[in-house]
Amino acid sequence: MASRRRRAGWIVLGATLVGGAALTLAGLSVVNGGGSLPAGTEVSLRIPAGSSVHSIATRLDSAGLIEHPRLFSGYVRWKGADDALKAGEYRLTAGASFGELLRVLQAGEVVTYPLTIPEGWTIRETAGRLAEFTGRDTASVRAWLDDPARVEELGVPGPTLEGYLFPETYRFAEGIELPDIVAAMVVEYHEFWGEAERARAAELGLSERELVTLASIVEEEARVGDERPVIAGVYLNRLEIGMLLQADPTVQYALGAPKARLLYRDIDAVAANPYNTYTQPGLPPGPIASPGAASLRASLEPADHDYLFFVARIDGSHEFTRTVREHNNAKNRIRRERDALR
């Protein structure tokens, strides 16, 4: 009888100890994890790929973020998260509870860095920025972007990736690979296109590629945001009557490098180039840069007017006209204004 009581006592004691340990670990999910640093101090900590829970706990301890690495390891295992902690560079806060530290490490809330691709950048300019961000050389990045396989792989209208690397400020973790960055940019492009956008392009008589091509020209021409729909309307009016677009940015694109001032001999130098809209009818074969959402919207919703010409004023805005005579008068007047300032 006594031995049975002793056995029951040991069982109760064991259950009590296990229950107490569980309560202790549960408490650590909300209680300050300790550590040698003042609460609120931000600490940068790198977790290498393949790190064990024990190794991570040791790093947290060495960084002054926790006081009892073994207890943290036990807590992670108790939560069943042994294999769920993610590698990367973290910015952690001293005084955080075990629960908060585990949440951040499980979610992989690593430090990210901004990557900005401005509106109107060409693939040449974008390749340089991507090379700088990824640590690769520009030539290899450009070769990868120019591979024809990319068009089908990423599901864009083509003929190349030009125009579909959506301009935006992205944030990526250190070490991200080029294909993942480009995929994220193209996803942003695809996000723009819904059923309404496709239907509207069809109403204008344009395919998706043609709409993006038009928007890329608008992006390169516009210096004043409100003028985008007006500029889009000018080019659509020209297309409607079979007039050459005569868009300077397309000649710059055909030349392969921007020129401060476009001359007639520059136009003649690339007369046979399909992107030269002074000599080739209709829209060019594809976009000449990456248009932003504003230029895409303006091209889908162009201003309704009968302008066929425009010329840049000194301040970058444009004067819009209906006839060749009006256009030449505007050009001459603006030229005189420029000469007067010299």
C-alpha cells in the first residue's frame, strides 16, 4: 500500500515539474528575454544559413539580446519551431521577449534594402542599376535581360523585356538573385493589367504591347504630369489619320544613346531603323523605356482634342497646336525666347 502511495507521489511530482516547466516556457513568450543591453537598443545580427537553434541562441546571447541561451533553445523546441528559423540579416531590439524574437526569426523579417527604378528608364539604364545592386557586372546582367527566353519565361508581350521592368521602389534582402528581382518587377507590371485595362486598350484599337509602347513614348516626352493625356491624344490622332508619329525619343532609342539635341543628320543616320518614327509608319515594334502607372493610365484615357503637334517651351511644358503653320509659329517664337536668354 505504501509503495503505491510513493509511486503516485512520484507521478504527481513529475507532472508538477513538467507542468511547471511548461508554464515557465509559456511565460517567456511575453516576458523580457533579458540580455546585457538596455531595452530598446537596436542590434544588427546575421544568422548564417543552416544555423542550428543552439547556434542561433548563442549568437543572440553574444549580441546581448538574451540572457539564457539554453532556455531560449528549449522555448523554440517547445514551440515546435526547431526548423522554422530563417537565415539572413536582422535588426533586433534588446528587451524583446522570447516570443517576439521567435516570431521575427520565424517570419524571416530580415533587413531589406531599397532598389529604385525611375519612370522612363531604358533596359540599358536598368541593367546598370541591377548590376550595382546585385554585385554583378553590367554586361552579364544586360546579356541575361536580353536573352529572348526571358520574354516567354516572364509572360510579357515583348519583343524584349524593354518596357516591362516596372518602375518602382522595391525592397529586397541582401543576397537576392537577379532572376528574383526581375520577376518581382514584372509581377508589378502584370498587376497593372486587369480586365478593365485590357478592355480599354481594345476600345482604342491597341494591343497590350502597342499600348505600353505608346505609354513609353508619352513617358519620355512628358515633363509636366498633367500633359500626359494630351500628349497621348496627339499621337493617337496621328495614328488615326496615318501620319508619321515623328517622336524624338524613338530616334534617340534607335541611336542607342541619348543626345542633348537631335539633329536632322541623326534622324538620317538611323533612317532604316524600325524604331525611327520619322521614317517608319505607325508605332515602333515595342516600348522604348519603362512607363510608369501615370503614363499607362494617360495612354488608356487620352485627352479628347484635335491637336496634331506640340513643341517644348523653355520651362519644359509644351505648346499644343493643330496645324503645321501654328506649329512652326510656336517653334519660331520659342526659339526666339531661348535666344534672348543666351
